[in-house]
Amino acid sequence: MHARCREFDWSATQLGPLEVWPVSLRTTVAAVLAARHPMLLFWGPENIQLYNDAYIPTFGERRHPEALGMKASECWKGEIWETVVRPQIAEVAAGGMATWYEDQHIPLPREGRVEETYWTYSYSPVFEDVGRIGGALVIAQETTARVFAERRQQALMKQLSVERARLAAVFEQAPALIAVLRGSEHRFEQANHEYRKLVGHRELIGRTVSEALPEVVGQGFVALLDGVLATGEPYVGREIPTVLVSAPDAEPEERFLNFVYQPLTEADGSRSGIFVHGIDVTDSVRARHAVEAAAAELAEGKARYRTLAEAVPVQVWTARADGRLDFVSDQTAAYFGVAADELLGSGWSNFVHPDDLPASDARWSRAMTTGMPYQTEFRLKEGSTGEYRWHLSRAVPEFDDEGSLTGWVGSNTDVEDERRARAEAEAARGVAEAASRAKSDFLAVMSHELRTPLNAIGGYAELLEMGIRGPVTESQREDLARIQGSQRHLLGLINEVLNYARLETGTVRYDLRDVNVSDVLAEAEALVRPQARVRGLTLQMPAVAPTATVRADMEKLRQILVNLLSNAVKFTDRGGVIAIDVHERELTVSIAVRDTGIGIAADKLATIFEPFVQVRADLTRTAEGTGLGLAISFDLARGMEGELTVESTPGEGSVFTVTLPRGEE
């Protein structure tokens, strides 16, 4: 190993032959040559280089012969001599102390090129025989491979750190549930934001599943984890119902989870934990359940609808938005005598009477265009008899949430019998109306014919009373007064009959305007007060606001009030009270005439407003009348869009109330 160094011609160096070397130098050189580690000796003022075979690779095989015995300044030229070798030799020579350098960067010329190398070495002083420092011994170890390896490792570690940071960010921000459980107790090592949010942001890291999530104990999850760790087989769960507490102090809530338990296997094959990955699918599961429930409800509704469609006594059908039939009941098909499928699509247009088809099609087209309900009447041919029967066809549109037309639900109702009955009723009503008009005409003529002689009787009685025909005695005047009273009474009865005849024939005209309630009451009171005074009755009038108005015909309203007040005077005994009350409401005004008279029997209340009805037949001598006054008043109130009502208690009195729309002022 040391042969090449031993065979070197040392005498050719500046040190001279070996025999003249100092003992300390020979001893040191012997030690260098025997060493297995790279050693280099710088000796003397010129720093002559002596080194062993282990040091040869430092220079390279090509430079080795020339480097041995060469001055250091000639071997280590340039920057390496000035900044590394010479200062380090000088430091040892000056201080006499060993120095140590680790992983020193030294660009070395090797095999014709400069290599970047790293060395760990020491400089130790070597003394001459006389005790002076004669040189410096370098014990070196090249660390280039280790330094480069460490650098690569550092770069890899740095890259690994970056990747770990990225992975941690992805792990934390992932929209899925992610956790790492370690050991047989399944202790949380990691848990991302979504996982923590699912369990109410509880403290997880370092705690076992049973400790951190006590509500899952008994739900089978710990047993699943044990099985995955024992067998190494992953577990995949889909829409697993899980009861969890999702917020502090919250009640447990059922959630649905998709998840995977994946065992974590180490290099030696052992299983150290479980990787948990999952998704909270509660919303989608609940939405699907809602859709399934709605679908089931819809199916049930359709079944009920079909049952109802078959149960009702009409033809039921539905159509799409374009008007084409997509369902007809069995009754519908049975009427036409065909299978239900034959009517789907185009429908029953071939069964519609030709005269009715154009109008029917036009209305159906207009309904589909406008989205408005459809209604028409047409004749449909019955399949078994070939008879055309009138039907009322109706359909209502159906719309979605966006307001788009989605279809129609319709029915056909046989109205043949109804139309025939209506025609018969109209014919009968025509006959009745003709009879009524004849009666009214008769009453009008008779009233007119009766008024002429009665007016003559009244006129002649007045002439006799005036003495035109000669002197009149007191007893004759009394007889003339009785004649005039009877004439006026008969004339009043005839006028009532004539007014009723006009109402029945519809010849009464109404001049509706805003009427001041206070004014019309004052006029009515002026006409009735003399009668009340004669009978010893108290007539009480209310204080009515000047702004109180009704929408009415003033003459007709005065006629009603005078009629009601006159009746109250007739049927109230001496000393009684007749009072008028006015009640204003938002839309109406009511005028009530209240008396303390004889009242009306309960069996008469239902017919009191019918013509020719007397309150008390036994009182006709003291309260003569035709029984038309209340009937006329009732019809007049109705003609002014109002109403006349009565309340009464026999022996206590009656209340007649006329209610009319409030005036617009």
C-alpha cells in the first residue's frame, strides 16, 4: 500500500536524503505512511508535501507524482492557496495549536478539471528535534458524498415540508369529512374543519372516539373500527343514519353519512390506525325522502282522483296544455260506447253535433290561448241510442310554480233534462206573468173606474155642505161629514191597490240620489203628528247629524216612513209612545220605527210583508186597510237596494227597520 511512497526518490526533494532528515520528521513520515486515513505533512519553510497512499485520491492519479515532495505554494495555486491552505498552515505555525475544520468547501483540480469537494480535517503542529515547529500534519476525510447527500436530503425534507403543508391545507379545507385515528383505542390524531363542524367543534385531538363522541357508543361504529383494524379490510357505509350532537347543549339529531374506514398500514405490515373519509348526505337523503313521499302521495292522490272521477255522476276528463286528452273516466267512455283509449288525444269531437262544433272549438282554442277557464254547452251523441243530448262542458286550467299552463281538468254534465225543465218553467212563467199582468191591468182599470164616481161623491158632498142647494142643518152636516170620510177612506184604499199594481207590473221608476235623513224624517213627522196628537200618542224624533245621508228616492222613502208611522199610530193605544232611531254604519244607514202597540203574533211575522195580510182581523173596524201598505213598503225598499225588516213581541210593541245604502257624500 505504501510502496509507491517508499520507492519515491526523496533525495530529489528539497529535504535531501532520508538519512539527513530530523528524527522527528522520519518518525512522523513513518506514521503517515502507516496510517489508513488520508494524511498530508507540510514540512519546513517551503512547506514540502509528504503524504500516504490514502491521500492520493485527493490529488488524483495524474497529479500524484508531481505533488509528492512539491512545495505547497506550487501545488495549491490560486485562490485555494491564498484563502485556505496558506492561512491554515500559518495559523498552526504561529499558535502551535491544532485546528479543526468540518465540511470545508475546497474546489480541487482532479483529472484535468476542478471538482467541488468538501473535507473534514485537522491541522496539528509537528516539532523538530530541537523543539521548534517544523511543519503541520493534516489528517483529512473527504465528506463530499455526505454533504451532497445531506443537501439532497435537506432539499427533499424542504420539499416534503411544502407538500405536507399543501396536504394539510387540502386536508383542512376539503369539503368532505376527514379524520385520522391511531391505535386500538381509535384516538384522534387529525380531524379537518368539516368533521369538527359535524360534531359541534368539540375537542377531538388526543381523545378516543368513545371519549370525544359518547353519543356514537352503542350505534355500532366502534365495533366497525375494531373490525377494520383487525382484518385490514376497509368498510364502506352508504347513507348510514347517525345520531350526533351538532352544537353545544343541542339535542341529538339524526344525520345520514356516506363514509369509508381505510386501515393505515406501516412499512412492516402492521396496522397502526384508520383513515376516515366521509360526506354528510343528510340534505340529499331528506330531499329524496321528501320526493319519494310526495311521489307516493301523488300516486295515492291519482288513485283517489280516479276513484272520485268514477264515483261522481258526471263525465270527468283531463287534458294536456295543448288540449289533447290524457285521461277520461270509464263513465265518459261508456257514454260514447267506446274504449277509454280511443278517446285519448283528439277526444270526442266526432260525437259533437255538427251545428255545435264550430262554437265549441272556438271557445276551446280561446281558453288554451288565454289560460282562462273553459265553459260551453253542446250536444253529444250517445253511443247506444244515437241520441244527441245537451251537455255542459267545463274545464279549469292548471299551472306550475312559474305560472306556465300545464294542463286542464274538466267535466261534461248531462243537462238535457234540466234544459227541458227550464223550457217548461219558462213557458209556465210566461203564462203566470201574463195572468199577473192581466190581474194588474184589471186592478188598475177597476181602480180608475172606481175613483171617478168616488170623486163625484166627494164633490157633490162638498157642494151640499157649502149650501149651494139650500140651507144645511147641523144634523145634515154631520151626515155629509160621514159621507166625505167614507169617500176619502175608499179613495185611499183604491190608491193603495193602484200603487201595488204598478209595483207588480214594474212600472215604478226610482230617482236615486243622496237624501238627507233629517229632512225626510221631518217631512214624514209633519204628516203623521196630527194623527198621533188626536190619539194621545207621544212621537219621539231623534237628533240626526245633518251629514247623515242615504242613497234613495226621497218620495219613495217618505212614503215608506209615513206608512210605518201611520201603522204605528193605528195599532198603539192612547198614551203609548212611537220613537224613531237612526243608526249609521260604514256602508248602510238604518231607520227604525218603534212603538208600544199591540205587537204582531209570531205566526204573522213570516207573512207580514205579503199583500192583503191584516195584522189583526178583529181590528179591521178600528184599523181599516187593504193590507197592501207593508207589501208596498217592502217592495219600495228592495227597489232602492235596501231592505225592510220587523221584530215584534205581542202586547209589547213592534220595531220596523228600513236599511238603505249610505250616501256618497
